[in-house]
Amino acid sequence: MRDRNTNGSEDAGRVAGAPLDLNLLRTFLTVYRTGSFTAAARLLGLSQPTVTTQIRALERQLGRELFERRARGVTPAAYADELAARIVEPLDSLASVAGPAGNGEDTPAEPVHLAGPAELLSRCVLPGLAPLVDKGVLLRITPGLTDPLLDDLRAGRHDLVIATFRPRGRTLTALPLNDEEFVLVAAPDRARGLGAPGHLAAALHGVPLVAYAEDLPIVRRYWRHVFGRRLVRKPAVTMPDLNAVKAAVVGGSGFTVLPRYLCAGELASGALVLLHDPDDPPINTAFLVQRPGTSGNPHVALVRDHLLHAARDW
């Protein structure tokens, strides 16, 4: 190993002046973005041992360790952050000219793999995709929960994920997409006789609760934020699909907490009513997440920019 100087000038000179193999740098950047040798191999169309060999070759040339091997994936060393920052723009610019396989403009773009919560995809995203389809964008949509979708994004199975929280770590980048407001609702017949808002929390103990999950993540958050107390009760009905929860409540099964965008039509028609309208309702921010840098598929940026613009009207 070479002696490490404090400003990295020797290594910077090697990257700038020495004939480092572009393939090694591409492999490094893919591992850096995915956080996994296995995921990088899948994206590059290489075997995992080949990726490992290329990273070790680059580490020998640079005299630096680039990744710390973990039980699951790898973590970039400090110098890897510096190297990625220097090469990401020129390598991505080259990829945008050559295309993912270097076949030129006649090669059709690959599909864009977009994932996110089923309800947000169906209610807000899918109805507005026609402009992208008209431009020739191929879309592959996957619904799911945020944690496994982010794992799949790191592994290269998705290009963009709409997440219900900002992911931690340096392997993914996230942009705020939209804020969803949560509302406490029931069918009109259930709402009658509940009394004043100041006594609402107590009055609802006698009304069946319909929830997304047994541990009541959405409803418990509403209770803490609005009523300032812990909710301790079991749901009468659970269904891991907010559209199904809404349908049950519209049918009179009880009360629930939903994103306002999901039940705006029912509130307007009177099929559901607000049980409470606090000045400071609970808000959750959704994020649009992707791996750092520019994708080799130019349509990924097109979809990302479309979603960021369209989210203003959700």
C-alpha cells in the first residue's frame, strides 16, 4: 500500500493522468451506487467474481481500499466518496452518448422500473402517465412497501422508488415529492352522536376501528399528533390495502385514518365525513428515491422530472 497523503493529491493525479481502465471505473461506480458486488454484477452483466477482481485491481492501482466488506453488501470508504465525486459526471456523460450497451441511438431505451405504495401509484401516479407513454417511455410499475422496495432499488431491480420516508445512508439519493395529509373519517351514520371534538377520542372507543395493520401505524400516529395520547385498542377489521380499508369504512364498518388524497372523492360526495378537522393535521412526506448519479437510461430522468412536476397537483 502507498503512503496516504492528507490532501489526496497523489491519487488525484493518478486518476487524472494515469491510464486507468474505464471499465474498472464503471464497475467501481456501479458498486458504489448499489452498495453490493452482487447487485453491480447483475446490472453490468458480469459475474460476481469478475466484479470483485476488477475492484481489487483498481484498489491496487490506486493504493487505496475503496470498500469495507460487510455481511450484507459493502460500505464505501472515505476515499471512495472522493473518487465517485470526481468520475460520476464524466462517466455518466459518456454513458448518455454511448447508451447503456454502447450501441448508439438506434438502440431502444430500456423500460423504466418505478415502484411505490399501491394506493399512491393507482390514485395519483398512473392516471398521469399518458404524456410519458406518448413519448415512447416504457414503464414497469411495482407496488409494495418502502423497506423491501428500497432494498430492491439498491440491488438494481428498480430505477425509481416512491418512498414513505427518507432512506438513510449514502447509497441512495432522495428528493421530497409531496406531503400527504391524514384525516379521521367515518360513514355519516357512524359519525352521528359522537359529540364535540374535545370528547371525540373517548367517544370513538365505542366505535369499531378499521386499520391497515394490527399495530395501527397510521392511526396511532394520528392519535399522538392530534390528541396527544397513546392509542391502546385492537382493530375490528384489518386489511393491508388502504383502498380496501376505505371501502369497509364507506360501508359502515367503523372509522379509520386515511390519506386525504385517497378519500377526497368520498368526502366531496358525502360517502365519508371528517370526524375532526384539526389546525395541525399529521403530515407525511413522500420521497422520490434513486441511486446516485445519472442512469444510463435517459428515460429515467424523464420519468423523475415528470413525477416531481406532477406531484404538485396531487
